[in-house]
Amino acid sequence: MEVAQLESRLSAEDYRKLQSLFLVSFFSEPISEFIDLAWSLVGCGSKEEYGLLFDSVVVTQEHRGLLLDNDSLCSFLLRELSDKVKNASPRSAPCWKPLRTLTSPHRDQLQKVKSSGRYLTVSKGGTVGLRDGEDMSLLHTHRLQNSTFAPKALWVTDVVLLHNTDKIAVSFTSKEVCFYDISSKLDFNCKYKLQGLKFTPWCLDYWVDPSQPDQAVLSIGDVGGQVSALYFTPAQISLFEKPSLTMDSDSAGVILWDELVKGKHFSCHIVTHQVHTPAWVRKVRYLSSLEAFVSCSTRPQSSMVIGWWEKESRNLRVTSFFTKRGVWDVDHHPGLNLIATAGVDHQVLLWNPYVTSKPVCALSGHTCPVVAVCFMQTKQQLLSYSKDKVLCLWDVSSQQCVHRLAGVFPKTQEDTHTLLFLHEERQLLLLSFNSLLLLLGTQKEEKRTSSHDHPVTCVLYNSLFRQVISSDSSSSVICWQADTGQKVKQFNCCHGNAEISTMALDGTQTRLFTAGTDGEVKVWDFNGRCLHRMNAGLGRTVDISQVLLLKSSILVMGWDRRLTVFRLHSFSQPFVEPSEWKGGVQHRGDLRCAAFQPPQTLVTGSYDGEIVVWNNGTEKALKKLQLHAEHEDYKKQEGLTPRCSQHILLETPAGGADLVSCGGSGVVRLWSTVHGRLVGQFVAHSRNLGSIVMTVSPCGKYLVTADREGTLKTWDLQLDDKIPKEAPRLLRDFRTHLDHVTHLETGVHGNTTLLLSASSDCSVALSYLPGETIGLIQSRKPALTKSPDKPTPSSILTVPCPTVVQQLQKELWWLERPRLQQDLEPDHRHHERQEDTRRNSQPSGEVTSASQ
């Protein structure tokens, strides 16, 4: 476990002691004396840490050009601390509405989505769609005309909106850029044609000076690695000089590229560089705050290039940035002066434009190449999207992923062209998958209770210690006392910056297994010590969906078509390599889940919905379970969404079924592994909500399902021996969370069966089966009291339902009647206050790292 930096561990009183040192002139003395004095005076940390602290203060002050004296050092240190506190506060994550598919007039892939009051979409074949800015309804459709080549050969590569001139600029594979008028009857008349480009233009960007609309810049990146910038001076009057133009059959003025290069058009001049050659320029942007052009390519040596515009000489001073495998996309945040790059190596990097040696930081969490990045300017957050259809929202200041959206986007081919357009003012996100156009909106933020500072990914119940264990996307694990809701321990940076995707407990419940997107599974004791590291991803970043512990082996899955198995006899060393699974590959899609029932029945499910039954002893496949022709209606409903994200084997068969599976489109299926057939199926949640999660109570009486809106449903699984012809009886339908439910778990607590749910809204909820909510585990900082030896609990449960509390008084002793009822007798209150004081005086036992 990583220990927090010294400045994060110092108290306010410690800083006052340091301040007293700063007020004394010590610069004439050796620095070592200051370090010794600080260490002895404060009594926290090591001498080496004080040396690093002092060095960071001095170096940063000198970098900022500030006067290095006692007062400035003191104020700087306190200011840096306040910034850390401010940045450490949890950032709000959006609560997304269900994904909405928009009617699309396009038959081929979309090349650009733009907005200026109304939304404009343009496809590869030249079809333009105009949408209403409020309800996104389709207003007008038009096909661009270009007499240069036949309509069937038309290929649009990019388009930009010239909003100060009521025109659009469209680039074609015919090595030309055409300018269409959109001001009048929406007939898109072609006004100018810029022809004779050396290479095919691939990406465009347009910028207008807000204070001088006549000055604008059109940037062009082409497949030859060249970046060109056209600077227009009287843009609102005319982009090019009309007297010198020749007309073609479209009645459009023709401008030759060589004429621009030679400076024959006084209203427009051009600057270029070719640093990306021979790679294609994937994205180009003009950054007005820097007066520079930023572009990217998949060539490592010129992954990102900034061309600084020196207007006096009309030349570009070029600086190059290196990454391992190149960059697909870039975006810039003027307020932070940071450039984000979408890496082919699965990383999102943040760069200082003046520092080429290394990035400011790396945001790790994607397991596939990142194809799009987009800053949210007002919130200092960053959106990133990867090829495996995962959307991440990053808090830039803390460098943490505050929201991760996966499993809701349509399953498409790997080479699908995807666009991402953010309309920040309306909190709308448009995504295109080839010709498919999807809308992702946000719901109005509600007041929420947070158990973690980041989205919760998994929750477990430890019956041995009577604790709730939860993990989050920032790689933290927290143990809570189930009786009191009090935080017992917190382990930070379990997998560095990688998200913890799932967890598991061994049979003794004394060992915790955590799986990270870094491709490792780690084994911990409950003192926070890592006992073993399992190399599941073989050094790669992979998406681990489940860890299943068996008697003599451990199965890990989520990213491959075969099982990754670790034999228990291999755990003699701290670093454990996987063994070979004897059964080979039986699935056509990536494995997502597995379940085991003694003595030897193992069931695995893949992303495409196929289920395989194995003999775990011989590791041989016995049979496959698939949908048949009579279930075609459900197949059509599900389309291309994942159909098997989880399944559970039932100890007591229900209606002839011993296996329950769930996945995409909200469908739950009941199977008979003995007969190898589907017994029944029903729609538990709306199919528009994507993949669902589920759990079954230990007694097999209840089935609980949950969706991405935070809704939980409890179903009666007591079907006797009757084959279910319709959905089981719905016992409860309740909402405990404001966002996507990521994991469900049940546990027997005394004489009560508890339901635990984890969510992307950063909360962990406790409910009483079949479905009344007890409350949310809430992390709170202890209040300052005059008696430090009597700490207040660091966590509580909010209790919205008094009737449920009355049912659980015997099992959960801390939810006592006096704490909820206001009509206590006066002579009883003193006794109750004494009892509260006695309980609060017990030590909290909270630790934040193994060293503590």
C-alpha cells in the first residue's frame, strides 16, 4: 500500500510549527539544519521527506519567478496545501439517461457532427442532415453536388462550419476543398473550389477571431503528413478575390493551390509544415490562445506536433512530441493550458505544450486504443472513448476516472468509424457508429450520498469479520463494519492507477482477491499486505470481469475466448504465472462469467450469449447451451448487444432450471444444464437500458436484478417443479441508486439476509430482502471535538425507512429506537446519551495503509 505524501499527512498544527521555522532566517545556514529542525519539531515523517518537501517548494518558486524569501515560502506551502484539499474533493459524475438512437438519413459512415443552433451531420457519401437544436428531430436532408467526379465516386473526408460566413467547407478524396453556401434555401450551392492539393485532405478545422470576425483560419491535414493553414483577412466580405476566379460547371469559383502558395490572393495567405510525413494527419486544431497549430498522427516520432505561428515571417516553428505507438485524437483546454492525446497504446496523456520531454501525466484505465478525447471546459473534466466501446470521464485535477460507461453501446465490427461530439451547454453527447447516430443525455443531478469518492465497482460481504468490502475505480478498497456502518480499513492504490474491476473472497474469508485493469489479480490479507500477484494479462492491460475460486484452482476471465487458470500448487512464489487450461477454446466470443457447483460442474458464458458446461475435474467441455428458433423474437430484440454478462448455478432447482443467466436487453433466462435446454425466459428490465446484473439469495428463494438507472427488482424463485411459462412473481421494485448498479451481493447477517448493491454514483446500499432499503453507507470525516480520545465514527448509514429499521433492531443493534424516535420520555434521554458516549469511545480501527 502506498503511503500518502508528507504534505498530505501533516495537520494544521504541524503547518503552524513549520511556519515558525520559516519566520526565522535560515538561508545563511545549511539546508540540512532546516531539515533536522523541521523533523524534530513536527515529529512526523522522515528527514528524506522533509528534504523533498523543501526542494519542491524552492524549485517551484524559482520556476514561477517568485522572490524566494521566508514569507513567500510560507504562503506558497499553505497555498499548495489548500489546492490539494480542493482538488481532493470528490467531483460530480453525470447520471446518464438511457441511450437514444436517432433517425438517420445516412447509409454510410458519418464524417462530422457540428452544432450552431442546429445540428449538422455529413456522411462519407455526401449526404447532409440538419437537425433541430432542441428535440434533435430531422429537419432537412440534402446531397452535396460536385461535378468533379460521378456521384457514386463521391467521398467526403471531413467538413467544418464557417459560421461567420454562413458556409461549410467540405474536403474530398479528389484532392479538393469545396465551400457551400447554407445561408438561404438550404440548397447548398457550391461557391468556391480549392483544387490542386498535393495530397488528399483528411481533416479540417476552422477558427474565427471573436473580436474581429473578418479574421479566420482554416486548417487542413492531409494523408501525406502535411499541415496547412489558410489565414483569411476579410473573411466576411470574400474568402477569395472574385476578379481572378474562373468558373466551373457548378458555377463555382476555382482556386488553385499553387496560386495560394505563391501569394496571388491577397485576402488569403498560407503556411505549412510536413513533420508528420509519411504518416496521415489524423486531427488538426488551431489554438488561438497559443497562436499555434496542433496536429497528431500514428507515427511515434511525430505523435503530436505543434506549429508555432510566427506571423512576421509567415513560417511555422515546429516542436514534436513522442509516444510509443502514436495518437488518434487531440484536444486542448485553454484554461488549464493542457493538451490531451488519445493514444494507440491505450493511454490518455496530458501535455504541457511547452514541455516536449514527457507528459504531465498519463491517465491509464482503457484496455484498447483510445480513439477520441474531449475536454469539458467548464468542469475541468475530460471524456475519452476507446475502441472497446468504453467511455471514461476523468477529473483532470486528481487524474482519476470518476465515471466509466461500458456495455451500453451497440456491438459493431472492430473497424467501425466512431465520432464523439459534446454539446457541453446542453449536457448532450452525440456518438456515431458508422451510419448509426446515438444520443447520450444527462439527468438532473440529485443530492447523493457517497460511500466512495469514485464509482464503486464491486461489493462483497465477509461473514467471518461481519464486514462489507467495497472497491472503486480509483483502485481503493474499503472495509465497513456491517453492524455500525463504520469504516474499519481503507487500502489505497491497490493496483496503482488501474481500476479494480472485480473482487472475490476465498473459502476461509481471510484472503481477498482484487482484479485490476492492469491485468493483475492480487491476493491480500486483511492487514493490507499483498501476498501474491497473479499475472493474468501476461503483462498487458486487460478487462477482467470475474475471478472464480475453486478447490484446487483459480479461474480468471473477461478478455479472451479461453479460461486463464492458476493452480494452487503454483502459489509458492509471490509472482504467479498462469497454467494451461486443458479444455482449450470452446467459445466463439470472449468469456465474461463462470459458475461452479460441486462436485465438478463448471459453466462458462461468453459475450455472444453462448454457454458451455464443463467437467472441472477433466476440464473437458460436455455440452453447449444456445437459443433455438422458437426464441427468435428475443434474438431480434437483443440485436448486437451482449447477451451473457453473468450467470448463477442454483443449489435447489427452480421449475426444472438449475442455471440463471442475464445480460443484454434486460433478459433473464432459466436453463437446465442436465437436459441442455432453455426452460424459460423473461424481460426483467427495459431492453433500452443495456446489460443488467443479478444475484440469488443463499437459500435460492429470491432473484435480484438491477439496471443502469439504479433500479432493483426482486423476483420469487420458488417455482416448485412447474416449468415457468411466464415471468416469476415480482416481489419488489425499488430504486436505491441514482446511476448504474455495477454489482450485487447477498449475505446472511445474524438471522437476516442482507442485499448489498454497488453503483457508479459512488454509493454502497444495504437492503433487506425481499427489498426494503435500510440505507446507504456514507463516508464522513470525523467532527472536531474537545476530547480527541473519543473519536466520532467516520461513517454512518442514512436511514430513509423507519419501518424497516424496526424489523432489523435485533440484528443491527446500532439502529436503536432512541436514535430514530423523537417522542422519548425525558428520564430516558440521559441514559441513552451515556450509551452513545460509551459506543463512540471505542477505537475506530481505521487505517489507510499497511505501514500504519
